[in-house]
Amino acid sequence: MRNMFENKRSNQSGQSLIKDCYFCWRQTRGLIAAVTMIALAGCQPATTPSSSIRAISKTALSSQTQQSSSIPKLPASSGSSNQARSNINRTAPDISSTEKSLDVKKPDQDSTTDLAAANAIMDSIIWQFQTDDKVIETTEPAIPIGADPSLSDDALDAAFALLSSRIRPQSFEPVFEMPPKGDGVIRVGLLVPLSGEYAALGMEIRRSVEMALFKINNPKIEILFLDTKGGETAGNAAITGLNGDVDIFIGPLFTDAVTQARAVTDQLRDGRARPPMLLLSNNVDVAGADRWLMGYLPEQQLDGLLGHAVSAGKRRFALIAQDSLFGQRLLTHASQRLADFGLTPEAVRVLSDDELADETNLKNAIRTFTRYTAPIDETPLADSPFDAVIFAGDPAFALRTAPVLAFYDVGPDRALYLGNALWNQRQLLVEPSLQGGVFSTRPSNLDARFDADWTEIWAEPAGQLARVGFDAMALVAALAQSNHSDWSKQLVSNSGFQGYSGAFRLLPNGRNIRSFELRKINKGEAKIIRPAPNKI
């Protein structure tokens, strides 16, 4: 009986020790797995169902009981061996009933062999904790390098996938650095929209400048292309040009872009010379000292038209204008020029967008404007109250108002219609109510020659801005050959220039004087009635 009791107690002791070892191994494994997963996954820790933990623990414990040499190595704990073992001893009695019911291989009748196997497992676990007696103090969990045997392959794959999804490699764009300018080199900064909504206009100007550089063939001239994006980045583009040590700017094109670029150049200090600017704009409000307009000014076009009308005996002028910046600009200038001739407009009417959109409102406004009275029976048609009508607006405005004017007996057969260069397009040339109208436009006598030179290089046809861009670059080339240090003085003292855009001269106030030709609409064509002069 005593032997049986001792054997039974020995068996119970062996089972209790195996259970303690199992719980220690399971808890340690779960703790290390949790710490590693949190370190890898950051703010999104992975969770493993308790059933999976039990299954893993069951398999590992069974393997350890059968073959002590296959015990997996655990990472060293951050706590001391005594603390770890104390924690195991305190928590071992709290194993739940479910965990107690696990299918653990029971020791056979040879209790000495089972006890030795259990002691070997326990000694191996304790050895893992006592590998390093030093207490390692860490402020943050370190991310393991390589595979961690304490985690399953699936857990590692998920953890590293989560970590890699949160980390993105930084991309660095190379910073463009302008090389130093060589001796005698003239550097030109081209401020045009090379991207964005108006990129097509910018590319047209760029091609014209490159074509001029190719024709001139001066290796001492360099071009720095500066993208204004239509005005969005004009200030930054101008700064880039100044940092690149440009000698002169060509552009910008639009008023907003000119304003931004001018604000940058006006802030130059420390005796640094402000580079001149050949603006591609036609807005007189942005012109100034060292900032010259290269565009075709609609005010000058109107001057030529009024001179032609007055010389033809026209005295009773009427002004009909679009309620826009362009319309108001032409309206103001026409009133001033008529005053210079000693004339006062017979009628002035500004039409809003709402009036232009509504047929009834438009007819009522123009009927009042023309002073129309319906004829009675066969009464002869009364004379027109005007002998000339000035259209201050865009092409759509002319197409909208001209037919209504003709309807109320003020057509081009009874009054001279005066338009602008925008009338030189097919839709307006074939409009019946505009036949006989006159408009002013750039010279065309050199168009055939320019188009031939252009098509030798570029496949697309040249636009309206191509000639202005070419002449601006040709003007810079002429300045470069002059060896004069004061370009601004030379630009205004010159008697004038002749280019593909016609004859022109730059004025001290930043404006220009250009030659224009007059054309008359007749049977769907615009025929020249007065050629442009070849010299200013």
C-alpha cells in the first residue's frame, strides 16, 4: 500500500510538473509573440484566437514530451530569471478547467523516466531565461531582424506585410542648378505658359524663339525656358530667371503673369541691374520703364480706323460696347480720340450679358439706340442717325448685335462698321450683316516668307503669336551684336525695327507704335484697302 501510495503521489507530482512546464511554455511564448507583433504592427496589433494558441501549445508540448532535443529556442526575456520564474510559479495554479483538460501525454509506469524528461524540459526553459544575467533596459521594443522562431510563418508574413504597408519610401526630385554663365554669353529668360490651360500658346511662342535662334546662329545666346502656367507661377519663374543670371526677359504673355513677374524684378536691391522685359502682352496698363509691350495694341488699331473714317467724311459716330474689360477699354479710347477730332458721339450704348442673352431685351435696347421709327405706308426711309458705328467687343458680340442693327435700318449699307483685328476669321467674314465692315490688323506682306521658314522646322502651322515671338528674339540678337551695355537706352533711341510682325518702335513709357493694314469685308473675304507702312 505504501508503495502504491508513493507511486501514485509520484505520478501526480510528475503530472503537476508537466502541467507547470506546459503553462510556463505557453505563457512565455504568448508574451513574446504579443510583444513582437505589437513592435511590428505599430498601432494595429494582430490578435490570435485563444483556440489557436491552445492548439499551438498542445502540439509544442506533445513534441517536447516525446523528444526533448526538439525544444524550440525562445528569445531572451527583458526581465531577470528570478522574476520570470516567480511569475510562472504564481500563475501556474490558475490554469482554467479547459486548459487542464488538454490531451497531454501521461507518464507511463516508469515514473523516473518521465520525471527526468519533465526536469529536462524545465531546465531548458530556465536556461533560456538565464542565458544573460544582465537586466536589459529598453525604452521601446526592438523590431526583430529575420525570422523569429517564436512566431508562426503566417504571423510573420502578416506582421511584415502590415509594417511594409505603413512605410513608403520618400521620393526626392533632383534640384535643377543653372550652370554659371560663360564670358560674353547673353542669357534670355522666356516667360511663357509651357503647361496648363494655355500651354499651346506658350509652345507656339517657344517654337518661334527657337526658330529665331536657329536662323541667327549665335552660340553666345542662351535661352532659359521659364513656365508661368498662364500666371499661376509667374513670380517663381521670374525668380528662377534672376537666379539664373538672365540678361533680358521675353514675356510674360498675360496681364496677371506680367504683374507677378514685375513685382519680383522691382524688388531687386544692392545695386543689381533690373533685366529689361519684352512683354508679349498688349495691355497698356502693364507697360512701364524697362518693360516694353511687343503685342498689337487694339487702341492703335482703333486710331487707324477712326483716321480712315474721318478722312472719308464720317462725322456722326455711334459707339456700341460689350460690358467687359475689353469693351470698356475700346469705348474709353474711342471717346478720347473722337474728342481729339473735335467730335462727340451721337449715341453710346453698353450692353450687358443679360441683354445680349435675351432676344427681346436686345431688340428693345438696339431699337432705342438706333432711334428707330416704323415707316408709315410707303413713306421714304429716313436717313440713318449715324454714318459710322464703332463696335467695342469681341467677335461674338459683333455677330450678336450686327444683324439686329441692320434690322432697325442701321446696317453696313447705311453706316460704316468699324471693328478690330479679331474680325479676321471665317465666321465673321461670311456674316451678311457685316459685309462692308472695315477692321485693322497686323501687316501680312511677309506672311508667305515667314510661313515657308516655319514649315521647314515645324509641322504645325504658325499662329498669331509666332511672329511676335520671333521678332522679340531677333531684337535681342541685334542688341547682343551692338556691344552696348545700356540696352534700355538703345531700345528707345532706335528709329524703329522691321520684322515679320511688321514695323514697330518702342517708346520710353513702355508702349509701342506699330504699323497696321486696313481691310474691308467683301463677299466673304477681307480685302486690303490700305497696306501697312514699312517704317514707323
